[in-house]
Amino acid sequence: MKPFVQDKTFSTVIDSENVLANYFGFKVLPNGIFIGKDLSIRFIHQGFHITNPEHVEAIRKLIYDEAETLTLDQTYYNPAQLLTAVEKQLVETKFKLGLEYLNNGKKELALKELDEALLIDPDNFLIRKQRWYIRHPEKFAPTIDIEWQQATLEQERIHETSLNGENCGPEGCTIPGTTKE
């Protein structure tokens, strides 16, 4: 996120431990949450894009107090597979363990945990993209290669379909939260 926020005059934070994603049930990236000085949530948007003029305008209005709260017309990404409470907890634990391994320089163990978490929750793009980033950081900086992500998702979904018979649909596989519409 650094390239997107380095010239901004307001504070930004990155949810490196996935706390907000788990709290709000986000399964895609990026997300935008604007918290006011009184600590109230004034804006929340799953699939937020700094390149989307509507999203940028919403934040500008909040910064300059032209609006108290804002809601953009959106549909949240709702995965097809619903997880049990135990499965959710296991996925969250494997995600955290994977990040801990990564922070300690144990890349292969991190990927093992993230791969296992994705097997349980295949619609979780937070996990999917974290795996991609670890394996292919060059596809995320200096710019995010959306076309590469789409192709990689297509390949992964074909493999996953062979394992469990799912189908992406006639239009192929789309990464939720990557459209600028």
C-alpha cells in the first residue's frame, strides 16, 4: 500500500494481522475503512481502489467534512461456500501461522499453511493473494499485475475443479475486488 498512501496527509494503517478482515468477513483485497476522529466508522468498502474516482471522491468528502458518512452502492463478495465456525477458526489460525512463519524467514512452511488454509476456504482471496505475493512478489510491485492474477486464478481454478468438480463460469474466473467499476 505504500505507493498509494505515501503522499497522503491522513494516517493510514495496514491490517497485517487480518483482524478487520476477520471481523467484517472480508475475503477480498483491498478494502477501505475510514474512521473518524470520534472513532466511528464513516466509510467501509470491500474492494476499495485508490484508482477508482468514485472511491477517491468519497474519501475526499470525508476528509473535508462534506459528508458525515458515506455508502457506495456495492454488493459484498459473498463466497459460495459457507464455513462452519470451526473451519473459520482453523483457516484464521493457519493464516496467522503462515504469516508468523513468513516473518521468521520460513517461506516454505508459510506457504504450506496458507495452501492448507486455501483448501478449506477456496473463496478466500486474502489467502490466495498472500500466497501469490510470497511466490511472485514481482507481480505486485511496482504495480499490481491484474492480468497475471486473472490467468493464475484461471489455472488454479482449473486445478481445483479437477479436485472437486467446481466451475468458474462461462466468462472465466474473476478475482473479486479487482474491477474498477
